[in-house]
Amino acid sequence: MPRFALSTLVLLALASPLPAAVHTADVVIYGGTSGGIAAAVQASRLGKKVVLVSPERRLGGLTANGLGATDSGDKRVIGGIAREFYRRLKKHYDDPAAWTLVRREEYPDYKAADDAIWRFEPHVAQELLETMLREAKVEVLRQQRLVRDDQRGVSQEGGRLTAGRLEPSGDECRGRVFIDATDEGDLMAEAGVSYAVGRESNDLYGETLNGVQPALNVKNHRFEVPVDPYVKPGDRQSGLCWGVHDEPLAQTGSGDHRLQAYCFRMCMSNVPENSVPFARPADYDEARYELLLRNFEAGDLRVPFHPLMMPNGKTDTNNMGAFSTDNIGMNYDYPEAAYAERERIEREHLSYQQGLMWTLANHPRVPQAVRDHMQQWGLASDEFADNGNWPTELYIREARRMVGEYVVTEIDARSQRVASDPVGMGSYNMDSHNCQRYVDQSGHVQNEGDVQQSPRGAYVISYRALVPKRGEAENLLVPVCLSASHIAYGSIRMEPVFMILGQSAATAACQTIDDGVAVQDVDYGKLRQRLLADGQVLQRP
């Protein structure tokens, strides 16, 4: 062959994209959350070929991204793969070699007689979840996300999903049953399934804790001292300080578009040799923290974050007080936003929280006692080392929520209604973080939306809350963005529950394949028998 002809062929080959790979499986799971991993492990154990697609490189969702203080509620109702995970964590910490920075005997939440441990380091959780996937021989596609555009990233035939297109690879995943285990519900939305975003009114489902709630919780996460909201104190014409909106507060119990706030669950350390000082972000803007500084100056001297201690002198750091790690009101667009806009929102949350921590540790208007307290803390240097010691995922406390065959509401959480087809149980508080920061009737700044109400015991979650309405998608299950009202979701949205529901969704997916039926037509009696055999808990202790 002449040299010029060979060169032409080489150039054509370089210019033409290679054919996209096609990944074919019985069960395609989208989302590398803890619920997605539990689903993948269960489906594989039941003999099905599984593909797990994760938009993230780091698998495990918030379980591997700083939320190491498990919001477990009644631990007796955590069974199946979820219980296995926490038992295997306990086995890890049974080994004295796991305690490299703090003596095991000095950590009060380690109890030798317990079968499980509920507080753990991020890297330990990630390594265990990866091990479970390897043991189950699950095919994992990392840093691949569903195409979301006008051409639709999902192919459908006769009410069934047949394939999903991925970017940036251009690959395609074909499956018999699909599970959306993302925090955002992107696969569900792309498939045209009904969903809600924001808070329903109390009237919609006969609830009492949904919608706008300015006075329900007056003890926590509010401004306890008068703080002026205006740029120039007392001057309405000067505009509002950063983070305060100028809309009048809506009627109590009315619905709106607002979401409970997001944050990063920082893993901090008080072990000096494993602690990195909080750095000032390059785009630091002091004006963002004016309300924080005024709150201190008005007399609220609380250190505004909650460090829950993990093994080895580390923390799962949560929001606390009037102005803290929750970036209130800055996430409303996130659920429906395009990928680029979501990434901008995530960067803004990161910058806000980095600036907050630097301010607490260094700003001269912060009380000296608070700055002195901050000196004992820094980011854990042996966690998230490839990401500046910050978690790689923002805590998406809620985004879309499916409106499916059954909507779990406050009525279910209080066990005033008990579904006949349980596939798991919740038990944690009906918990919503604040949703907005506004000017109250006295002319001061205040937060709204914080709700913490106990359901007073465990409650069942219906199988029908995992499946779309009949006629929308007959081979899709949704165990994370499941069908629930805002306030009921506030209780369900806990990592052990996501694992429980992921396992149950995978069991139903396998039964759907074996029996040749739609997910809406699964034989519940048969499903229940399998769930119980696999250790799931389906009734109150």
C-alpha cells in the first residue's frame, strides 16, 4: 500500500470516534450510592448479571463521603445487607491494628459485645463497599452519567426502558430491569416518571408537618438573639445581607418549591499529627458571613457546628445553630439543573463552607473563645487526600421524589396507616433542615423549615412506593428518590434505609425477570418470603 494511502487511513481512524461500547445486563443500576451498591450486591447474589453505573469515581454516596455517624433510629429494624455492612465494619474495628491514632479503649462508641458499629471513618466504609462489590463480581462503570437532553438519554419500547446512553463515553447500557439509585432521580425523570420537587402543602396528603413551618421547632437551628438583616443596620434601602430573601413568609403549612439545605459532611480531626488547618478559599467573600459575625456580636457564642466523633479522633461534622454549614436557600435549582449548573452549585457550596471554617478560626470579629476552640480542629489529613481533604460529594438531602403507586406520608411514619406490602422500615425523626432565611415580623433575620419530630417507633415502607404509577414504566424501581412526601422523606432519607430499600428493589427486579411481569404486578407474598429469608425486617419489633 502506498505510504500516502496508509497515512490517509490512519488520519481517518483518528478522526472517527470508536464505536461506543454496549453493556448488557439483567439489571442495570444507575447510581453509586449506598442504596445502589446494596441493590447491585443483592441482584448479583440472586444470580443476575448486573451493571452498576456511577457518575462518581468514589462509590458509596454519603456513607463514604463523611456521613459516618449513622442516623440509624431503631437499630433493630436494620437487617439484610445493611446489617451485614455495619457488622463487617465492627469486625474491622475489632482489630486493634485499625486504631492507629486513638486507643480503642478511649472511644466510647466501640462496644466489644455489640454485633455492629454505627460510627466509622469514610475510607473504611469505602473500602468495605468496594470489597462487597468485588465479592459479588459486579461490573462497575465509574464517572459515567446519563445523557440528559432533548433527544432523551433513555430508550423505551411499549412502556419499558430498554437502554440508557452515557456520557462522556457514549456507551450504552441495555437491561431487562432498571433501578434508579441516584440522589437526584435523573433516570426516573428521563424516563418520564411522575415526581415532585419541594414541599407539599399539608392539605395535599392530610399532614401537619409539611410545607412552610416557621414556629414548629423553636429550639434548634434558629437565630436566638435579634440580628439585623440589612446591609446597613436599620436601613431597609441598603438591601439585605447575603443569604436573606425579600419575599414575605407564606402561610404556615403551604407548599412551595424550597428544599432543605445541603452541606458537606466534613471529616475533621483533633489529632494534631492528622489535622490540616482550614484554608481561606481563593474567592473568599467576607460579606457572606456578615450574619454569622453579627450573631456573635449580639451574644450568641455557640460554636456553630456539631462534630460527632468517629474512631481515630475524626468527626462527622453536621450543621448546628443559626448560621452553620448548611448553605440555606442556595440549592433550589439543583434537582432540575443541567450538569454544568449542578457543578456550579456544588462549587458554591464548597466555597461557602471553606470560607465559613476559615472565618470561625481566623476572623477578628469572631469571639476569641470560639477561635481558640477552632484551633483544636482541622480537616483529617488521611481522608479525601486526593480532594484537598474535602468530601467528594455534596450532601443532597432531597431532590426529586417520585410520585408512584403509593406515596409514603406523615400518616405512614406515625403508623396511623400501615401498608400491606412492606419492603423495609424507617424509624428516624421526620427531619427537615432549614429551607429559607427571611425577615420576620420584628424586622430581624430568621430561619424557617427546620423540623425534628419523632415518629414514635418504627414504621413500614410500602413496596408500591418504589415503583412508578402503572403505565409510566413497568421495569423501573426507585429506592432512593422513592415516592414520599417531603416530611416523610425527611425520615426515610437515611443511609441504612437506602441500603434496605436498595436490596428490596433488587430482589423485586430479579423476581420481575423470573416471573415475566411488570414491577407493578410482582407477587408480594413471594417477594416477602425472599426478603425475610435474606434477613430483612418487615414488622415492628
